[in-house]
Amino acid sequence: MASKRRRGDGDESSDSEEIDISSALAGKRQRTQPDQDSDDELVDFIRTSIAKRDTKKGTELVKKVKGKTKISKGEVGGGSFQSMGLHPSLLRSLTLQGYRIPTPIQRISIPALLENPPRDLVGMARTGSGKSLAYMVPLVQRLSGRHATAFGARALILLPTRELALQLLKVGKELARGWHASHSGHAGDGEEVEDSSKGQGLRWSLIVGGEGLDEQFEMITNNPDIIIATPGRLLHLIVEMDMDLKSVQYVVFDEADRLFEMGFETALNEILHRLPASRQTLLFSATLPKSLVEFAKAGLQDPKLVRLDAESKISSDLKMAFFSVKQAEKDACLLSLLRDVIKVPFRQAPSAETETTGDQPRKGKMKRLEQRTAPHQTLVFVATKHHVEYLLNLLTTANYAVSHIYGSLDQTARSYQMDQFRRGLTSILVVTDVAARGIDIPVLENVINYDFPQGARVFVHRVGRTARAGRRGWAWSFITNMELPYLLDLQLFLGRPLKADVSGDSEQEYTESLILGTFEREKIDEEVEYIRSLEDVNHSLPILREVMKRGHDMYERSKGKASPPSYKRAKDMTKDSKWILAGSDSGVHPVLLRGDDGPQRRLREEARKALLRSVNSFRPSETVFEVGSKGNTTNAALMKDRRKALQRSAQRRLSASMSTVVENESEPENGPAGGEVAMADEDELAVVFDTTSRRQGYRDSEFYMSHYQKDAMTEKGYSLNDGASSFAEQARSATFDLTGDEGVVDRKRRQLNWDKKKKRFVKGDGVGADNIKLVKTENGTRLPATYRSGRFDEWKAKSRVTLPKIGEAENEGSHRRKPVGIGGQRFRHNKIVPAKPLDKLGNDYERKVRQMKKKNEAQDGETSSRPTSGNRGGRYGGKSFARVKTELKTSEQIRKGRKALDNRRAKNGRPTRGGGGRGGGRKGKR
């Protein structure tokens, strides 16, 4: 009002004018005012002014936290976190955690997600590029880092694994920590806002499988702002608690391709149907198909596609080596790789220095051990949990410190094993594909594919655990002859050459090429004997190995197939002597010849190869059938004729191969004598050397169009079916129906299918009884998606908790009703115990009958003579109407009344003990 009076000193009509707050918003006096008649322009003006103010204050905060001299290039200015208009508290959290310069996926995604109105986004970038931070920063910014008192979650993040959910919860809490409204300095904020902001930070809820339902019921009851969940357990809680998700504004599908392929399709559809249509939906993954047809179920509306690193696919700092091994020698090759190449140290007994006594010293030691990861720490990926159990026992018996994780392991045990590995207390972590996605383990430099993955997409996620955030790493892969087609599919996906040797000692070729080789035969034989000696120490190893073999056979039958051309190429490679494959003595992998004595070892290896070639080229003049035979025997004549036939066949093959070369050679006399030789152009070279055109016939590029797209190999590797589908399967799914999609759905609903359990034809797809949607629980049981066990009702009655509706204040019904202490109202038990029937054989039976008759007559007379009006009479006995208890019953009271009536009936129907009560006892005495 003071400013209003100052403006009105010289103008009588100033009282009707509006106050100009633009200077307070923008931090300086505005020369031009926005159009006051347009609310949209005013909102945009305020938002722009706040963004400019946040950018300016963010720059000042970064300089204050790091110092003007310590700010490196890219931390301030265009493309930095500071230039995105983030809240100063959020920017401070990023700076303190070491996030200085945004990655490409963050630089594009964060501004796009902060736009108004919100827009859906699909993001793809290789592993280790910061995708989690790309959607967590806009999430905290949109929720203003503050807890909302209205009941209902505002954000939902769905992830495929529990470890990824735990990691994301830690990242989110670190970002939202230290959020203060006083730092923003918005117009109108005062000192009282700072006091009211204490204890009102964002509330997080972790809903994953393997945890107790009662704790998760309490989490939802406490009104979380952000729910981080796995789809199966979240759907269970939604159905059990009849949860309403209409308040959700922000939905994230992290590792989206894994969510859709893990059997969560039914659960995801049920969750999506309960979400509001105005939500903002995000899909993030390291491997996403170019076409969004497979993700149309997510309900995206005009999404923005951010597809980065689609050509590089994996980190340029990742070095790869592939070893051709035999299936029976994989464990021996693993021990040789760990000891001789990676040089993993053996387990050491805890020393006296690390032993602590008391609580306080132990806490200090735990803090120092928090991130003590070492460069030799190794992640081993296997196919099944049976492989995990076998390798755990084998490596532990070999005196290595080992942790292990697989899907059916208890969540507490999984967290403990991951914590041991992250702290550096164990050197090896044996896991299945449950840890292949999103898990960030610091300073991890080695990843071993004990079982080669069936798809290129899984390989990208596995090796993405190393060489993250600019660090270097190695990926070691074991390849059997049966898995060789999958390696050839990976070569087409990555677009890198497959080699058997390197030109020098540089490690650059291991990042640009796929180098295939074998282990040294002598060392593998030694390791095989060493494993046999370990069986005398651990007698369970043979049993676990047999279980692993049976599990591997089932795994081989269940996994998809590689492309048919890869099988043909793999068959040709096994026949070609230039490739160093398992079972051949042609040489060892070049990566094993590194080191100080590498040149000498390489020379010895070349001499060994020359000796083996000379031995293999020896052909005896006679066979075993001709040794010691004298004269022209039958066997000698037969082998002589056979040798001549083989020689003629070899000459025909040689002449056929030479004729092709002779036909294409030009005659010397046809060319210009003594002149310059005419150079062939590209068309002539294609005609002569293009063998595919000769095999498949002439194809005019102007009229011929292939059914494979240009980047078909890349998209096949990114596909959810791991590229196992052929052209026939793709063409079968591409149908053209004139009746439209609704006609297709109706036809599928009416058609009959054979149900194996019911042994008869049923309508629809036959999923469950009467085509009820089924979901798979954690123990493998398939239950209807709408199944309720009543656990929440029991917990609610035991805890005396009621849930408010969406949008209501959380303190109206979400708090627990506790009994009042001394002097207050206590609980009143209204249980009615019916009277026992009168004993006809008792001495006082007639007297009690007369008393009951008089009592009933007195009550009837009082009812007939009771007044109907007046202060003391009437229906409510003279009480004031405000103090009369309502007669309207809730559904809960009706249900309790019916239950009490059933209990009384059941109690009256039971036979009495002792032969009919007191009278029966007397009868027995008589």
C-alpha cells in the first residue's frame, strides 16, 4: 500500500491502477510492460523472468561453490547446467556431487522436458551416458523439490530390476537434498517461508518385489510424492489397495525395452489404464528400435525422439577380446583369464588392523571402505542361476573373494552382495542378466561374458557396465562353436571387422575390431588338472557341475536363433584354417602375447606355427592298409584306385578355379602397345568382381528395391526379439485388413482356440479362465490381474488407518487413530453375549419364568404409555437434537454388524460342555 500511495501523489486515479511487479520479478526496472489483458502472455513473462533470474543466480552459486579460478570450460555458459534455468538449490546439488558438464543426452533432454506445455519424450543413448540424470533433474525441478500436502503420488518411475531401483532412489534423494525455498528469492517470498520449509522435502517410496507388503502399505499411506517401482509388485499394490493414480503427472519407463520383454506387458497395460491422459510419459533405454511400433502400448502422444550414439552403439574406450573355447573347458579358461591376464589377487584373511572394537571405530572404518573399488575387480555374466552357484563354489574354493546375484535371490542378500563388491571387499561378482542394465559400479574395468548373449542388444548392455564416463575398460567374451553365429550377428550390428591377428602392440585395434583367438593349450591343460584337484577339496563341485549342465541344456533350447546367413558363415569359418578356433593348434590370441616379453613370445609362437604347418603338410606314400603288404593284394589295389580318384578330383577343382581367372584376364596384344594402361572404372570393377550379382542375376538399381532397409542390421540388433525373426515372420505380421482394427479384434475374440488345461476349445486367446488377464508373480504363479488377497484390509484394521481420496489433505484421514491416554475417552467394547437358555430341570425354573413374564408385561405397558412429545419424552428421550447419535450406518458398520450376528448364531449352535450345563450335571449325579 505504501508503494501505491507513493504512485498516487500526483494522480487522483492512481488508486484504480494495478501495481507493476515486473521489476521485482526481473530484478531490474522494465522499460516495457507486457499486455495486462492477456493472461497467457503474463504467465509466459513471469516464467521467462524467473528462468533468467535462476540462470543468473545459478552462475553466482557455481562461482561461490567452486571458486572463480576453479571453474573449467563448459561449466558456465551455453550448454551447461547453469544455462538451463535450473533452481539454484538443484544446481548446487549437481555441483557438489561432481556433475560439471552435461552429457549430450542431458543437454538435449533436460530443456525439452522443462518446456511448457509438457511433452512426451523417447530417449536413446549408449550405456554410461547419464540417462538417469536426464529425467531425474527435470522431475525434481517440476515437483519444486517440495512435498505436496494433497494426497496422491505425483511421479511414477518403472524399472525392470530391484538393484536399479535402489540406485535410482539414492540418486534422487541426493538431488533433492538441501532444497530451500529461501534460495530462490521469488517475488513475495519472506523470511517466514524459510521456517515453513523445514521438513517438507520430497517423499520417496520404493515398491519392489522381495520386500514385506506391510511396510509397502505404510509407504503408500504416508503419501509419497515419487514412487519408484517394479511393475509386478506395483500392480499387486494397486489392486490390493484399490489405489488411485489420477494424481500422477510424470511417468518414466527406464530400460523400456527390458520392461516390455520381461513379461510385464499385462501389468504395464493395467497400470497405464489407471493413469491420467494428461500425464507426461518418458521412455529411456540404451537400445531402442527406430520405429516406435513396439512401444505404442505406452500411450505416447506426439513424442520427441532423442536418439544419440546410434552409430557408435558402444563406448569408444571399450576394448574387446573374444576367445574361442570348448564348452567343457570354460571354467579352466576363466581361471586362466583371471590369474594370468586380469591378475585378480587371491582372498586375504582380515588383518588385525581392520578388526575394530566398539561402535564408533567401526563406523569410521565403514566410511573409509565405502568406495574402495580396485582396477582388478571383475563382473562375470552367466546364463542361469545354476551357473552362478557353480562358479561361486569353484572360485571360492580357488581362494578368490566372490559375490553373487541372481533373480530369485532374497532382496536383503542381493543388497549385501552388491554392497560387498562396491566396497572392494570382494574382487569378483558373478551375476545373471539381472545386473546387465543401469547398474553403475565405479572403477569397474573388466567384464567377462562366460556365456555369450543371444542378441546384440544384451551384449551392449552387458559390456556397458565398464568404460563408463570417460574411463577405459575391457570386455572378455568366451565363444563356443555353437555360439559363433551370434558373434557374426554382433559383427554385422557393430559394423566392425572380425580378425584373427593384430599388426602391432597397440591396443587401438581392440577398440576398432573384433579379435578372435584361443588360449594356450598347455595352460588350459594345467587348469583342467587344477580343477580336478579342487574337487577333492570341495566335494559338491561335481554335483553342481551336473546341475549346471542340465540348466545350460534348457537355456540352449529356450534362446532365440541367429540369422541364417550367420550359420552359413560360421560353418565356413570352422573349415577355414586361417581362423584360430577351439580345437585347432594354429596359434593363440594376440592379447595373451602382450607384456615385456611379448616380442620373444611372439617369435616362439611363429616358430611353433611353422613347425605345425610342416607336420600337417606331411602326407605318407601309403596308408595303413598297405603297410607290410607284399604283392598285388586286394587292399593295396583298392587304395591305389582310391588315391587316383582323389587326385583327379583335386585337379578338376584346381582347373575350375583357374578358368575363372583366365577368362577375366586381358590379352596383351589387345592393349595399346607401349602406351599408358587404361584404368578400369567402378562399373567395370563391379561387373568383374561383384560375385553376388553373378549368383543372384542382374539387378538394375533404378528398378530394384530390396525388402531390407538400409540400416536393417542395426535395427535388428535393437529389436526386442533379438533379431531372430526372418523376413517371412516379419511379412506374416504385416497384414492389410479392409475392415479395420476393430474387426480384427472382434474376429480374434470370436475365434476358438484349444485350451490344454481344459481339454476343449475356448473363445479368445485362452489366457486363464474365461480369458481373464493373468500376471506372473515372483514365485512363478499366474494369477488374475484383479486378484485381491485381503492383506491390506487386515493391515488397515490392525493399524487403524484410513486412506483419504485423491486430492484431499493428507492429515484428514491418513494419520493413525491412537487411543487417548488417562482422562480421555477409552475404547468401548460393544460385544453382546446372549443369555443362556433356562434349565427346565432346575429347582428355580418356575420362579424365573414368572419373573421374565412380569418384566415383559411391564415393558409393554411402559411403551404404550410413553409420551410422544415434551422435553423428557419423544423418540430421543428428552435429549437435544444436536446430541442425538445418528442412526445412519456406514458400510463398515453394516459389515461388522452382520459379522457379529453370524458369530452369535455360530456360538448358539455349538453343543454345551458337561452334558447340558448345570442341570445336566445334577442329572448325572441323580
